[in-house]
Amino acid sequence: MSIHFRIAIFNLVSMLVLGCADSGTRLDPALVEQHRSRLLLADEPTGAQAVLDVREIFTGPSEEDILHHLSTDPPEGEPADEDIEFAAVDVTAPATTEPVGPQEVVVVGKIGGMPNPWPEKEPDFPWKKEVATVFLVDPATVEEFGHGEHDEACDCPFCARKVKDNIDSLAIVNFVDPSGEVLQIGAQPLFDLEEKAIVVVHGQARLVGGKMLVIDADGVYVRR
């Protein structure tokens, strides 16, 4: 058998193998459209809350929020806090250990808009490669990173510390099938999304490990 004949056989086999592999990973357009039509909402859900507000469902208000409330003058006509009889709030007391189960929520945020907190673990932030998952950022946090020279692309030590301090502003949003499994298709092609798009998501929220807010989404509205 000549060397040229062997090369031809090798090339033919390689083409067949690669062709089979490619056909196995190609997405069924009909299935993609089925998921899109089921999840993509024509009308924006009402009662949307920001990421940090949804997080407080599980953690309660932060010490900073409580101190801010106590130091803020009440609206005109309303009594000051010191004129109201209530139990004093101990901001140094440990948070309740009673777990809060999954909650139905409507949450609004931006896809990305802050530097990647986990560049090694999540190199595709604010997306996850080949699965319908996005990282949603609280709009107020996006605004903090959107002004001046320290934007979401900045990797200076100041911004690195700021990112670490704002991880609570993130929510992981998984778009799931009717059985609760994360769809095996990127959210970008599924919903024609771009980074910094504002989306309103409906789904079940939970706090994983007492730290990360995760939302299993069954509907999304994209503000265009």
C-alpha cells in the first residue's frame, strides 16, 4: 500500500469522524425555538425587584441598611424612629439561622456590567459556555462601575477590592426546562442577548451555601 493511498484513507476517516462529532453537537433549530417561545415573555412581569432586594428575602437587611435607616430623617408628617415604640435592633446580633426555602420572584438586573469576580473559574462571565446561564448584576452596582475611569473593564487594585465587596450584587440565573434542568444551549443565541442587556426574570430564587443567589428561571423579558 503506497504512502499516498494511506494518507487518502486517513483523511477520509478523519472527515467521517469529525462530521459525526459535529452533527452530534449541532442544535435542533426546532427545539431551540420551542425553548425560546416558552421562556421569552412578550410582556414585562410586574413587581420586579433588584438583585440586592431579592437577596434580602433570604438574609434580611444588611447592617449598613439598618444604620442608614436609623440615621435618615423621616418623611414630613411621619414620626421619628425615637417616637415609635419598638424593640431595639441589635445590628451586632447574628443573623437568623432559620433557613428560607425557594421563593417565587421577579428580578430585574443587567447581564454583566461589573468586572469578572472569578476570571479563572468563570472565563466567559457574564455567560456560561454552552448552557443557558447568565450572571445578573444589581442595577445600582452597574452604575457604580459605569462612571469615570474605573469602569467594568478596569483591573486595578481599587476595582479588584470593589468587585470583592460587591459580589452580593450578583445573581446566577439558570434558564431551565420543565423538569428543572439547565438548558444545554447558550443564553446569548437562545434569546439574542447582548452584554449589559436589561432583563426581567421570573422564577424560583434560592440562596446556595448561604452566599450565592441562584434563580431557576421560567420566563424572561428583555427590555429593548
